[in-house]
Amino acid sequence: MFGLTTGLMLTVLPLYAWHHDFSAAAWVWFAVFLYFSGLSITGGYHRLWSHKAYQAHWGLRLFYAAFGAQALQNSVLVWASMHRVHHREVDHETLDPYSSRRGLWYSHMGWMLRDEQSHKLDFGNVRDLEKDPIVAFQHKHYLGVALFMNIAVPLLAGWATGDPWGTLVLAGLVRLVVNHHFTFLINSLAHFWGRQPYTTENSARDNDFLAVLTYGEGYHNFHHLFQWDYRNGIRWWQWDPTKWLIASMSWLGLASNLRRTPEFQIQRAKLQRHFEKARERLAKAESGDRVAHLQLLLEHELQSFSATLSEWARLQQEKFEHAKQQLTEHWETSEVRRRIQHLEDSLRQQQKRVRLLSLQVA
């Protein structure tokens, strides 16, 4: 399939462009289908079905299933099953289907050209998805749906705007190849290039440039730690059109139960990374009074951090007790909510102190 689509793009595209002009409408359809199919993978296949980050109306699920098939990355069941294995076995050299430890090429697309034990399908981990009639229908009729969405739909769109063949070349063929590699960048480059602000327990990275190419999936370090969050870019300025799509659908009543990571957990993870960096710098620094003093400061910050975590755990227990007594709503609006906000602010302030301490080691 990759040889066919890439070969056709490298031959048909220049030949057609030599003899014909592409209409403005063909370029518009290219962009529309690029985003429709790309967002159906990220918002549908990935965040909805693989991670259950939110719930979607049947109309939105139907859109995802149709344009996800246009992305030609297999059915929802196959995609989600493999992706759940990837998260469970991330970076394992033999169990992770597209392990980054096998190299950049392997994790990008080489894994799909190999017959490995980790690629054997077992739908035991997607029994929940088999109950979705839209997912079941798409899986059963995947080839027909995929051919219709990749050939018939671009031709019909082009016919409606007066350029059927140019639209098929751009919005069908070229769009498909581009979409493939944009998605594959998450399996490959997002595990090699970027920052690790939340965890170093796996190879996933946050990368703003990749986020632009992948409809917001580039904040991969966050995602691998908090995979059930409907967001990848958690701040308003971070490019995550998939997050914006899901939020917009919720405003329209087409999405619900959007899951978000508590801010305290996010700040805790970031602060733990700052502690790790400070320890690493102190371990490499030459011993002396100044370094000893910085080590004492770091120990003090660790004690403060431990006290904050203890207070958080106590508040969570208090919330649990209120839930048992069916007083959760009262708990959420009580003084306890203010105390949690105070703990979150404390972690942010401590991050600044530990970062400054780390910089002083240099």
C-alpha cells in the first residue's frame, strides 16, 4: 500500500500538474479532507475510542468512523487494539508494536512492514469497543468504506466544484500520503525529539512543531503520563485543534464527560521533574560549601513537597468520605476546594524555587 500510494504521488502528481492547473477548489478540498481525516484519527480513533477520554454522540462517531477510514490506517478496532498495547508496553523492544528502541525508521513505518509477534491482533483489549455498532459496522465493511471515502468522495467533491480529477489527485492521493506521515510522526519523532517536562519513565516527548503537524498530538510526554485526558496541549496557547474540536462538540451537545487531569497532579509531575534535574546537576557538581548548601536547600524543598503531598492525600480522603455520604457537591464548593487551590499554587511556587536552585549549580 505504501509503495503504491507513494509511487502514484511521485508520478501522477507531477504529470498531472505538468498538463493541468489545479483549481482553487481542489486545494480547498485537500485542506478540508486533510483535517477531516486527521482529526478523525486524533479525536476519534485516538482520544475517543482508544483512551475513552470523553463520550460522543452517534452522529460524531459516524463522522469519525467515515473519515477515519479515509485516513486509511485500518479499522477502529485494529487501530485502538494496537495503540492500547503500545501504551501498556511502551518502549519494550519486543512487546511494543512500534517501539522507539527499534529505531526511528522502525517506529515510523518499518514496523508495518514486518511480521512480529507483537503485531498479532487480539481484540481482547477492545471488547468495550465491539459493543459500539458504528465501530462494529466499520470494521466489518472497512475495505468498502475506505475505498468509497478515498475515491468516490473526492471525485464527488471535485465534480461539485468543477475539478473532479484535480481534486482526486490532491484531496485523494496527496492528502492520503501526507496524512499517513503526519500520523506516523507521533510514533517515531515524538519519541526522539523534544522536551520531557512531566516524566522520563518513557521516551515520549513534547514538541510544539510536531503538534502543528499532528493536530495537537505533539504534546506526547504529557499524553503518555495522562493518557485519559481529552487534551494533549493543556494550556490555551498550545496548538491542539483536536482539543478545540472536542470542546466545541461538547458545547453543541455532541460530546460529554470530557476527562481532565486534576491540576494538582500536573503540577506534581512537573515539580518531580525539576527535582530530578536538580539532583542530576548537584551530582555532577564539584563538592564544596556552596554545593553542600544547595543540597541542604534541596532537601528542605523535598520535605516541603512531601508535606504538600500528604495534605493532598488527606483532602482526597476527605472527598471520598463526602462521596460516600453523597455530599460531593457540597465538598466541591466548600472551603476544601480553596485549600486544594492553595496547594496547587504552592507547587507552582516551589517549581520556581527548585528551578532557580538548579540553575545556581552551574
